[in-house]
Amino acid sequence: MVRGKIEMKRIENATSRQVTFSKRRNGLLKKAYELSVLCDAEVSVIVFSEKGRLCEFSSSEMQKTMERYRKYTDSNNNQISKSGNQDYIQLLKQETASMIRKIELLEVHKRKLLGQGLASCSIEELHELDSQLQISLSHIRARKALLFNEQVEKLKTKEKLLWKENTRLCQKYGTNPLEARVLQDKSRAITPSLEVETDLIIGLPERSS
């Protein structure tokens, strides 16, 4: 009779689950014993049942086996940690060297843009530098125009605010703002010059006869 394949999932029936646990536990402990005897291996098995009952087997003292396991895992973890640190340090060194090369290339390119060290440049490199400078100039001009327009808009806004304030003050004191502005312009046009013309005489004054 061919035995059917058991699906690997939790057995829902409590009785069947307990029977299966007892059978497989005994089989596991038996296999552990056989492995320790046939292969002269140090084997320890710890099993807790669903209700917390301990089942164990050890070919030697369980405590010694546990201590040996702890030492092995600690040593292995330290080796992994050291190896990881060395890999990380190596990666940092590679990144540092790459950044140094990039900085050197940027410094050389910067000097060329400033017109230094052009003797070794080819025609193609000079054309590329000229193109980059033209693009940079266009960006600078565009930025300059934008800032200029923003300043003009701010001044226009300030002018409107001052005009509103002037209108408010004229209304407060019963003056027409337009007439006040016209009178102000006229007064500026007809205001005589305050400069006094003088004759500069160098030497002794003439005596009257």
C-alpha cells in the first residue's frame, strides 16, 4: 500500500495533532541518537510540546553542548561583523578615491572656464568651452532680466501705494490730488534758481581815484 503525501500545515484536530507529535518526536529523538552513535557526532535536540512540556536528547551534557554552541555562534558573528566592517571600509575608500578624482576634474574644468590652462586644449575642447560659456551667459541674462522686472513691479506697486496715500491726505485736507500734482509740477518749473552769480577777483582791489 502506497502511503499518501502529507500536506505540511497545522493539524486542526487536537487528538490527531497529539498523536502525530508523539510519533514524530520519538522518531526525531531516535534519529538523533542514531546519528550520534553512527557518526560520533555531538547531537542535542530540544523540543517543547504545545502545552510547554520539554522533551530533549543530548549525546553529551546538554549544558556543555549549549556553551559550545554559544561560543561558535559568537565567534561566527564576530567574524561576520569584522568582514562586514572591512567591506564597508573598503567601499568608503573607493568612494573617497572616486570623489577626489571628480574634484580634480572639476578644478581643471573650472580653471579652463576662467581662461587658465588653455594651452593644452584642442579646437573641439575650446568650442565646447565657448558653448558652455554662451549658455551660462544666456542664463545669467535671463536671471538678470527677471530680477529687473521684479524690481520694476515692486516700484510700480510702491508708486500705487504712495499715490493712494497722497490721495487720502488730499481728501483729508480738502485738496484735489490732481490739482496738487499740477501745482507741484508748475512750482518746480517756475522756481527761480537760488544760485547767485559772483565775480571772482584775484589780486588787490583797485583804488578809487
